[in-house]
Amino acid sequence: MTRPITAGVDGSEESLAALAWAGREAERRRLPLRVVHAWRFEAHDALDLGDRDTQRQRVREATAEAVRGVGERHPDLTVTTDVVEDGAARALAAAAADAEMLVLGSRGRGALIGFLLGSVGRQVIAEAVRPVVLVRAGDEPAAEAAGREVVVGQHGTPEDSAQALRFAFGTAAARGATVRAVRAWTLPPVFGYSPGSLKLLDEAGGLEPYEAKGLADALRPWRERFPDVPVVEQVEMGSAGQVLLSAAGRAQLVIVGRRARRTAVGARIGSVAHGVLHHAGCPVAVVPPA
């Protein structure tokens, strides 16, 4: 089954940047592009928004105009359009289920807009079963030029980061880019290790070599599967979010895994993903676990 790359649009500048990014990625991967615009009828006499049919027609026309630009830039790309009268979070999470990835627009550092406004954005990212890519307004094709890396965070066991690494290597292969795999570590409390763990640390020669081995072990199957993709291994002491953001300065895309969980105040995606989404200047992909 061939999954499309799906872009969510809402008429904002950010969503148009996301659509352009999705079109380029679909062409690189030789995949179809699906464009989804979720909307709800709003009855507001003072603003004279018109009846349901009028509003639906306006949404269809705006979506068609956005898609027309993609078709002009990528004439060989297969593009389909869906205008869905439903809540944005539910419609986009459903669209992601059938997609290779879902691409949405996001605002400047420190805030999110459009589909990523408040609980809607958190819900989409937390519930999507496929990767969600966030693109800022002003994103340009030049940012994907050779020499800029695909940066991916790795943590824990090889299984913990398998999906994020799979996405990183596949993306780098399509772009002819280098993967920079980043593993951050901090000094744990002395009682945080079991006797068995301390023995492994001693055999590895210390904590940093132990972490370096963990990164190398996680990368090994992906290096074998993608032998032509150059890889830079970075093991650095510090918080995962800060280390990833430091590496993001030379990145064309940053990829983080998702640790979604629900709380009394709604869906949460984990502090590392949250921090990178808010502060990275390049597009960010949030990859769910298997």
C-alpha cells in the first residue's frame, strides 16, 4: 500500500509553507500528495459569514488556490484534495492514520498557531500514529541544500528510538543528506544504577563510552540498511532538549521521538519534543513509537 504525504491547510501563511514543504518531500519520495482542509460551520450574523454552503464554497476555493501553486511547481505530482467538515484535531489525526506523514504549519519561536493552537495541536501530535512534521512560515527550499544535516535524537535502547531512526535515515536517503544522530546524557544519582549496570559501565570504561556504545548499537541496523547515508555520531553531556537544539543550528530537519501520555489537563507529548517544537528554527518531525 502506497501512503501519501498529507498536508493540513487552513489558509494561514504557515500552512502554505507546510504545503510547499510537503510537495517537495512527496516529489523526492515519489509519493502522492493529499491536501486536507478541516473546517466547521460558524453562524455569526454580525460578521455576515454566510450560510453553510457559502462557507463551504469559500473553503473549497481557498484550498483549490493553494493546491494550484503546488501543481505548478510539481507538474508530475499526483495531488488529491479533501475538504472535511469536522473538528481539526479529529480530522487531522484520522488523515495521519492513512499517510506516510502529516505536515502542518507552525508559528515562530515560543508559540504555535493554526492547527497547532492550544489543545488541538497537542492532541494531533499526541494521537497521530504516523510522523507529524511542523513547518514555519518562511521556510524555503534553500534550507534543504547539501551540507545541512538531518538531526535525530536517540535515547535508551535500540528499540526505543527505532522509529525515529527509520524516519531519519529514509529522509536523509531521499535528500542525499547526512544523518547526525545525537545522544545526550547526564550524571545520574549514584544509587540510580544496579550492580549489573555498574559492571557494564566499568567494562565500557566509563559513562561516556557506555553512552557512545548505546548510540552505536542503535545505529548499526540502519547503517546496514542505508549504507550510502553518511552518519555523524554525537554523544554529549547535557539535557536532551538543549543538546538537540544546539545541533539544530546546522539542520534542515530535526527528528524527535514522541512519548505521548494523557493527563488531567489533556494530551502531553514529552518535554524534549515540546521544547524542540517551540524553539527549533527548522522543520521538526515528531515520530510516534511503533
